[in-house]
Amino acid sequence: MGGPAPYDTPVRAVVLGPEGEPELADVAEPDGPGELVRVLACGLCGSDMEKIGVWPPGAVLGHEVVAETADGRRVALVHHAGCGTCSRCLAGHESTCERFPEPTIVPGGFAERVRAAAHLELPPSVDDAHGTYAEPLACVLRGAERLPRGRVLVVGNGFIGRLFGAVLELRGDDVFAVDRLAARAGRAPNGPVAAAVVCAPGGADTAVAAVEPGGTVLLFADAGSVPAAPVYRRELTVVGSRSASPRHMTEAVALLPELALPAPTVLPFERVAEALHLHRTGGALKIVLQP
Ligand SMILES: [Zn+2]
Ligand SMILES: [Zn+2]
């Protein structure tokens, strides 16, 4: 208890403006269910960028959130979650559950304060900016479960590709990585691989060409069209994985202190235009915004 009620106090947020481009504005204190928490940092994700110009003006993006609870705990917020009981959830396809799209971070992570449906406490050794990696890492851990072990090629070695590389190396795989930007590429494959994961648009052809007969291609991005003939003739397995589940969030938070991951470029909300430019031009591997 104690302290003034926060109602009617405007919340500074990055919202989609009338032309669709994100800009700084005040929004109403978030209402409704969920716990009111103070945002400390929020990662800018490729999936946020895809919503610019698509979501309506006034929308607040951001789902890779570290926040402080009213009782002073630092937490990573759980993004969407399935119901846990329907046939899709039980089959491991939580992100296709009918309840999955329900809002869990209101209005969105790029706001000073949000209402959160669920969260997990962060270890003290993980700082606020690195804590925002919990959500994308959870998505990657879930995707990695669909990849056979052994020689694995990462196609698109940006931030998500690096997360895959770190996770796969930790489990003992022989990891290769290619990228259309030469400066981002990792070790080039020296022969066919057992599996390839597509982390960037347009990478499906590269992945299909790289895997051995009977191999697996994991689509972790909307990767363009997948050529049917080699999938058929070489009996490839093509699987998709999108988003995370609460179980993978728990695993990600526990794993974060152990992984060597790229450093974020941290900018205040005020510099959102610069953040978008950096993201679009490949000038930063990962951008984290802070209120
Ligand atoms: Zn994301
Ligand atoms: Zn469900």
C-alpha cells in the first residue's frame, strides 16, 4: 500500500504515429488485469519492425521486456502463452493456440509502465539490457528442440542467428553460419550439414541447398518460398517454429548468465528514430531501448 494511486499519470511511450512511424508520446496509465510494473529496458525485435506501418496508429510495440515490480524485484516479462490444455498446446504447438494472441504486456514494452500477465525474476548477474534477451532466447530454445544434433548451419547470422549459434554450441553441435552481410558471417560450412535454421528472410534456398539427404530445415523466419523439388527428392524435413512458451522462458532466464552473447546497443526512448535507422541499416546487432 502507500504512495499515490498511479491512475491518471501519463505514461511516456513509443507509439506508432499517424504516418505509422514510431514516435514518443504520452499514453494513459494501462488499465485492466495484470500487475503494474515499471519498465527498465525493452529490446527492439525484427518482429516489431514488421508491425510498423501495419499496426494502427497509437499502438505500442515491444515484447522483450525487463521491468521492476512494485516490491522491487527485477523481472523478465512473459510474452504470449498458450492455454496449456488444448490439443495444440499439448502437441507442443503452443504458439498456434487460440489463446496465444491474447495481450500479456499492455500497452506494449516501449512504455514507462505496463501491465504484465506473468514474469520471471532475473539473476542479479544479468543486467537490465541483457535481461531483455530472455524472450528471444526462449524463442530460440524452443526452435532448437526441432533441430537434430550434429552439423548445423545458421542462415542469417544477425542477433537471432547468434543466439542459435550460442545455444547449439552449448549443446555440442558443430555450428556454421552464413549471412548476406559478409561482416556478419561465421564459419562457412565445409560440406553438407545435418540441419539448417533460417533466421533471415530469403534464406530458404540456401538452407535447402546446404542440408544432406534426409536433413532438416527449420524455418524461424518468414523465409520466402521453399523449393519443393529438393525437399521431395532428397526427403528433407521442413519444420517451423515461432515464438516461445513459458517453459522456454524459464529455461532462458536460467541459461542467460552462461551464454556469451553480443552486447546490445542501448538507447533512450527519445532516440527511437536513430534506433530504427540502425536496425534497418544493419548498424547494430541488437538494440535495447530504455525509458
Ligand atoms: Zn522478439
Ligand atoms: Zn492451448
